[in-house]
Amino acid sequence: MRLAILSRKPDLYSTKALVRAAEKRGHEVQVMDTLLFDIRISTRKPELFYDGKPVQGIDAVLPRIGASITFYGLAVVRQFEMMGVYCVNESQAIARSRDKLRCLQLLCRHDIGIPPTVFTRKADHVPACIERVEGPPVVVKLLEGTQGIGVVLAESERAAGSVIEAFHGLDQNILIQKFIKESKGADIRAFVVGRKVVAAMKRQALTGEFRSNLHRGGTANKFRLPAEYRKTALAATRVLGLRVAGVDLIESSEGPMVMEVNSSPGLEGIQKTTGVEIADAIIEHLEKEVTPVS
Ligand SMILES: Nc1ncnc2c1ncn2[C@@H]1O[C@H](COP(=O)(O)OP(=O)(O)O)[C@@H](O)[C@H]1O
Ligand SMILES: [Mg+2]
């Protein structure tokens, strides 16, 4: 099949791993910079141009859309969908996962554990909101943050108030979340491909840090996912409509809670930690789903 990987960074570990896996399995693969597409919309004729030339003959698209280009990236993926090209993760599903509020709103209609969360725009509502999530302390987080940036632990009502004021002053929307202290700075990343969890790792934050992101210095270990966690990760992926996802779970005293679902999860940390060739699993999944036109 002819596969296009949408990525701004051909040299990234994840992109290279996917290219290698696709080529190894005999596919034709092209890394395309998401921002170099032009989108032409005319009646019954959706088109894309890449570097000035019409895009044709692509059987499948693997979007790797970074947080900083969500808007344009989603428009490009949507255009591929309009052209009838199979996209591993669809634009709607990516959009649902990008916004942490929207994601939790969708998950909360199902039997999926999530941390108690409130959303407010009003500074004078903050004390009541903190109480509603049994704080202080509380976690304050940006709706569209990644890599642990924009996730803050506020120990007191006053600290929470000033962080929230600062974010609102920058016109940033935030969530106030119950601090799950029993997780002790650990979280679990479950990597889902299709209807399976193909790999899982446990990440532990540095001493004195509660964010377990590898980008924040967290360390990772291979993890045997208990059945309840597996079920939760798969349910969250299904509710959002994703086919490839990195589900972040936290261990609370009430069982697993989904913190977020990543639609372009990194491959480096999880492949190196678990030894699972996740890129191969993604390409194999594509082979089952896609019938090449050419
Ligand atoms: N409510 C919470 N209670 C305890 N720890 C949390 C909570 N929310 C986030 N964390 C920690 O912070 C990390 C980053 O939070 P997350 O919501 O995944 O944001 P990001 O998109 O920046 O990764 C998590 O992996 C977890 O270790
Ligand atoms: Mg995260």
C-alpha cells in the first residue's frame, strides 16, 4: 500500500520507526510535512496539494499531529477523509482527545474512572471548585497542554487561586482536578492499537515531582497491565473513536482513572522500555484495515 505519514519531523524516533516498519513490510511510504499542504475545496471535488502538486494515489494516512499545529493538522486530516482516504486516527477523534475537558466529558458518560474535575472561568468560583474536588491540594492543568507542561500542583487555596488567575490572564482555559496523591507520582501508559493493548509501562516521577512524564525526567518500567486497566484503556480509546492511542492511567484507591488519551503517542519511550515493536503493530493493523486502490 501507499502510506503517507503526516509529520513535521522526519528525523523523530517515532517517524523513523514507522517508516522502517512500513518499508520492512513492503509498503511505499512518504513522510509529508503537515504544514506544506494546501487545501482546495470546490463542489464535489475536495483536493490537497503538497508542495504545489496534487495529492493522489495514497491508500492510508498516519497522522502524527503535534499539539502546536492542531488546527491546521486537523484540517489536513479532514480533507484526506473528504477525499475518501483512510486515516488511522480520524480528525474528529483526534480533536476529542486534544482537549482534556472534551475528552473527560465524553468519558464520563461511561463506566470509565476519571479524576473528579471542574471547569470554571470565574475567579470567585475557585474556592468552591477546589472544595468540589476535595482540595486543596488540587491539580490545575491547561486544557491542551502536553509533556507535563501546564500541569501544576497547587498546595493551598491561595496558590491555586494565583496559578488560575495567571492562566486566565493569559487567556488560557484550565481544569481543576482532584489530586490523586495515592498514585505517588506514578502513572501508567497503555499503548492501544486497534482493539488491543500492545504494550504498557509504568512511569515514575523524579523525587519531589508529581508529574511522571518522561519529558519531565520520569523513569519508565515495563508493566503487566491488570485486566481492569486493560479494559479501561480500551474503553477510553473506543469512546473517543481512536484506533491508535496512548492512554494515561493513574492508580487511585478507587481503581484506574484515565487522565488523558494521546492520539499521536510517542514510540521511543515505550518501545525502548518494553521491547515491543509498536511501529510494526501499527503497520500490521493498517494492513488489516486498508484495501489498496492501486
Ligand atoms: N489529578 C492528578 N493527580 C495526580 N497526578 C496527576 C494528576 N493529573 C496529572 N498528574 C500527573 O501529571 C502528569 C501530566 O498530566 P497530564 O494530564 O497527563 O498532562 P500532559 O498532557 O501534560 O501529559 C501525569 O502523567 C501524572 O503523573
Ligand atoms: Mg500525559
